[in-house]
Amino acid sequence: MILSSADTVVHDELSFKYAYNALKQGWMDQVRVILWGPTEKIAAEDEDFIEQVKLLIDSGVEVYACKSCSDNFGTSEKLAEIGIDVRYTGTFVTEMLKEGWYQLTF
């Protein structure tokens, strides 16, 4: 799941709930959430957003952030402190798609 929208309502009402339940309810065996662009800025600044991300991580959802974007926003260190795996994601996403991963975007 790729989260790039700066609209926190989208994440509160859709993306976080789906990611959490997809794993908890067994709809999928493995769930990855990738923060891209504006979402990374929100993840470093918005306490409610941070708590939701921590809940995902604690539930077993893998959460990543694009290092290139977070470096541009100056948020790489903060995201890593939250427990987000900060890495360059272009090749990572491409490999997942080649392996047959499904992609949802919010």
C-alpha cells in the first residue's frame, strides 16, 4: 500500500483501517505500507498520524518511507525514530511488483 496523500482523513478513515484489518483479519499474510512524499512530512509532525503508524507497526504491518523524499523534507531521522524503515523505495517497489505484490494507493 502506498500512502502519498496529504489528506489525513483519507488515512484515518481508509488506509490505516484497511492495512490493520488486512493483516489482523487474515485477508493477507503480509502487509507493507510505504509512505511517499507529503505523507512523510505528516508522519513526522502529526501526533495522531504517528500513533496510527505505531499501531500498524506493533500489529505486524511493515512500514517503510522513501529516503529520497524524507531527506528532501528533513524527516528521515524522525521517521526512523518512530520505527519506520527508511530506504530508497524505487527499486524496492519495482521488485515487489515483479514478485506479484498487489498495490493500493491512497
